[in-house]
Amino acid sequence: MLIKGKVWKYGNDVNTDVIFPGKYTYTITETAEMAKVALEDLDPEFAKNVHKGDVIVGGTNFGCGSSREQAASCLVYSGVGAVIAKTFARLYFRNCINFGLPALTSPKAVDALKHGESIEIDTDKGEIRCKAGVFKFPPLPKEVVGIFDAGGLIPYTKKQLGL
Amino acid sequence: MGKTFSEKILGQKVGKDVVPGEIIEVEPDVAMSHDNTAAISKTFYKIGVDQVYKPGMHVVILDHCTPAANEKFAENHKDIREFVRKQGIRNFYDIHVGICHQVMHEKGHVWPGALIVGSDSHSTSYGAFGAFSAGIGRSEMAAIMARGKIWLRVPETIKIVVDGEFPEAVSAKDLMLKIAREIGADGALYKAIEFCGPTIDRMSVASRFVFTNMAVEIGAKAGYMIPNQATLGYLKDRVSQPFEVIESDPNAEYEAEYHFDVSTLEPMIAKPHTVDNVVPVSEVKGTRIDQIFFGSCTNARVEDFEIVAEILRGKRVHPDVRMLVFPASQEVYLEVLKKGWIQELVEAGCVIMNPGCGPCMGNHEGVPANGEVVLATSNRNFKGRLGNKESFVYLVSPRTAAMSALTGKIEDCWY
């Protein structure tokens, strides 16, 4: 898969409350509405200006906090192609896999990438290409790659059950 | 080489030796979900299955917005009641029972050696009872309802050893905040944490819970303690099935080990907007406050009420402060009511709310206004956490909260 877009760069410990505020977790359920509040408490400009294929870049512990999977899915619905971080919080990483959102770990790429620059990600080759060069990221563990390849946990579960 | 508690519990589940880093598929003993069960049920039906794989595995507890704040929440609760009825999920607790992480152990759904998952990040809590427990996502809970299984990575383990006697006025919450400060919000990412040492062994059930509850705030997948006598006594009349305490081997391998001595510990406070932005309370003493949120799965149990009632007895909450009080559960509520503490808190000017999560994720019951400062006994102070990104949340112990309630400013109870 090839992902092409612009970089939205943020800092360390971007938490689930600023990605998808807790007050919306039971009241905003339509995908288009969810996209509109993505990153609301971190960057009010994001939802208005994000384009399909754009990439979010964070520092360490990206997605810390709640288990709410809307913090992953709202980015998918807003068109985000991938998230790159130095490290991911555990629940966020799982939620990304379960929603088929590439969550890529590459500290070097994070240091090199600048807000607003163009980026290209080749998930098959495991490469991030940008102005500073080409950065490799590690593949998903083989046990979970099937979930990602199926398009997420729900299609994967259907497949497992022969449905 | 010996095995850690995680390697043992997860190994038992798959019937073979497992090592850290290994990914396994397991069937949990217990799977907890709360108000998010409505969304989970919709995802479950999307999979194309009609019947929940094992209804007895599931525990559903309404606590996140109880009673319903508006028609959306009301419909949500209604969907859940219909779902549990239809699916024969008998372990259902409606809005009057309490916060999920408290109700789980009160009602016997937690036991040593159990493998528990919950679609809530603070599901790490049950490790205080010797269980392996971790948070999962909504879709993952739906998949468990459909086929009973989930993948888990066997975690490396970090050991936190605590020694020394707490000075008077310093408690479990102060230590947990100190641990967050030292280890950092990502210090235990993907890891299991084993809390041990003489101080942990001596602590009450309620105090021990604070650590495994907040283990996720430093990134952990699971928190764990060997159940002490107080814990086993607490569980005795609550848990119906036989269980075996599972302990790490003495020669188990830990990825890191941290030592804390509490004998010189001061009251601690987490400043806005991260849980590891912790300083001694003395550094922010005098900061004006608008509201106190005394509640949450971290600190709203009987021993917390005892401290707060002692401080507020016969006194008045400062007129510029609104003090909101949420007992952790119906059981806690009844006990503190019988002791007369609720009356004392009402007389002091507190607002007594129903057991539940309250404003913890900003749904209702105490959302702060722009620029307001809230002292919370809960576990998270992210920007917007209580429903308004223009407010400021500090995390404290119940004692610091109560002392500050009297003066309307952050007070240092260190003496």
C-alpha cells in the first residue's frame, strides 16, 4: 500500500482525550461527525484542513490514556493514512491494528520529519520517504499481520468464523 | 530461569511455557464492559453472530454516565439493558451499583490467578487481587463476544519495590504520583508491573488498588501484587470459585527494578495536563481552586471517606469551592452512610452525588467552566479530561483535597 500526503507533526504524550474528547464518546457516533472533532483539543485547525493520505507524526507514548478506539477510528474517518511515532501507547497501537490504520514506529523518521512537508509511505517495503531521506520501519508481528491485512479486527473475526 | 506472574498466568491459559514478546491467543476468564456495551453490541452483530459465545464470561456495569445525562445516553443504556437480557448476560449491574472497577471485585468477578480483560483502560486495576488484567478496545470486546478469544503479547515485567513507613498524612496516592514522576508516563509501556515490598504487603485493600489502577498511567499493560492477608480475607466471602494464588518465581527475570522508600515521602500533586507532571504539594501551595472532585475508581472508598470526613467534620467547605463527592459504589455509599460521614459531609457543604464515574471523562456531573481549577482524587488530568479544555485539573490524595476544600487554596497537609 502506498500512502501519500502531508505531515501533521505533534509532540510527546499525545493522549486520547485530545485526539477524541471523552465528552463525545457516547454522543458522536457518525463517522463524518467523528472526523470533524478529531484532534479538537490539540489542534483545532487539523480537522478543517486534513486531506486524504496525510500522516500524523508524534513523539513518544502516542495515544496514551483511554481505551477508546474512536481515537484511532476518528483519524481513519478524517482520511489520515498513517501515524508515525517514536513509541505508541499499548491500547492505541492495538486499536490502530484493529481499524487497519498503520501505526509505524520510527524514532529517526520522527526526528527528521517537519510539519507540513510531503511524505510517502510504502507499507509493503516498510519505507517512509521524505525530504530527509528514506527511513525503514519494522513490520507488524506475524501473529497480528492477518488482522491488519483483513482490514481490521471485525473483518478478520468474520473470516475466522467463516462468515 | 524462573517465570513471572504474567508468564505463569498466560502460560496456564495456553497450556505451554510462554516467554516475553510471544504473542498468544487466549480465552479470558472474565470480560468486563460498561456503558460502551451498546457500541460493542452493535459491532458484535455486524460480525454476523447472533449468540454471545459465552454469556457467563461477561460482566456489564453501567457507570460512565449514570443516570443518563440526555437522550443519547438514555438510548445507549436502553440498548444495553435489551442486549444483556437477550443474550442471557446475568452479570449485569444497572446504574445504582457503582463504578465498574469497584463493582468487579465487590461482586466476586475478580480472583487471584484469573485472566481478566475490560474495555476500559483502568482494567489494570484487578491485579491488586493477584489477577492478570488488561484493558482492550471495543472491537476487541465484540470479537470476544463472537469467538471467545483475544491475542495478547506476553509482557516483560518491571518490579517496583516499596519499603518504609508512610509519614502521617501521606498515603498510597502520594506514592503513586511519585512513581509516575520518577518512571514517567511511558516508563512502563507494554510492560507488566509487579508492586511488592513490605509497605505494599502491609497496605489495605483500598490503598493497594490505587497502584494497579494507575499502572496504566505509566503505560503498563497490567499491574500485579501478591494478594496479602487483607486481600484474601476481603475476597473470601465474595468469590465463589476455587482459585490459586500465582506468584512470580524468586529467580524470575525482571526488565527493570525500582525502589521507593516512603518514610520521607511528602504529599504529591500532578499538575495540568499530564499525570507525570508531579511535584510536592508544597510547590503549588496557595493556588486558588474552584471545584473538588472527590471520587473515581482511584480514590472513593471507605478509607478515603474516613480521611475526608475527619478533616471536614464540624467545619465548612470554603464558600468559593464546590466539593462534589461520589462514593465508588452502592456498598461504599451504604457503609459511609451508616458511619454518619455522609451527613457530616453534607453539613460541611459538600454535594453528594450518586456512585459512578461522575465528571471523570467530561460527560456530566461537574464539568468545570473556562479557567477554573479542579482538584481531583481521580487518575487523569489531560487537557479537556473533565469536559472543558480551558480548565485545569490537579490530581491529589483525598487528604490534600479535603484540606484544600477548607481554605479554597491548595494546602500542604505535610506536618
